[in-house]
Amino acid sequence: MSKPRGVKFIHSLGRTCTGNARSVLAPALALLLVGCPGPPSDGAPRGDADHGRRLLARYHCGSCHTIPGVEAAHGQVAVTLESFGRRSYIAGRVPNDNENLIRWIADPQSVVPGTLMPNMGASPADARDMAAFLGTLR
């Protein structure tokens, strides 16, 4: 069985490069192996996820939702928020990005008029922190 081509290429670089070339190529190859950063930011500031977790309990979001990591959040009236950070849409309609999620938490009726999600009176700062926590749920 033959080695993957990339492995052979890296191996051959180590064998044929001079010292100076190795000092330039090694960091470049390391960056390639690390990979690219996550998706680009939507420009909305990120909040304090740990504070957001506590706020989800304080606003009683667990009365309706099951939320992993939030004490007493075992509600079954609304959709579970497990793996919320991997979802593409909020409420099945709005792209799931930080800015939209903050707006949704602060005033869901302004985002999806007629939604069953009540306005819980969360300030934009509290909504930002709750959104930060929900984004960690993968």
C-alpha cells in the first residue's frame, strides 16, 4: 500500500531541503496543518457564555426548553436547545448567526411576528450573553 501523496511530499521536503529552506517551510507547513479559523464573524460582539448560562436559568428559559448545562432546564413545551450552536436557523426561519440570535432573545416578536416565543424582557446585553452560551451548545 502506498503512502498518501501529501505525506510523501512532506517527507521528501525534510530529506532534500537545506537548513534555511527548512526554517521557512516548517512554520508554513505547521500553519497548513493547524487549519483555518472558524466561519467569519457576523460583526456582532460575542458575550460572556458562562454568564449567559446563568441568565438562561434566571429568565426561566428552561420552563419551556431543555437546555444542556442549565440547572432545572428540562422544559418540553418548546424545542430542545441541545446542539443549538450547530443549527442553521432560529425558529426554522432566520439564519442562525450571533446578531439574529441576540435580536431573537431580546424581542422574538420583532424577528418572527406571531411566534409563540414570549418576550421575556431580556436586555440586549443579557441577550448577547445568552446567545454566547447557546453558541457553545454543539
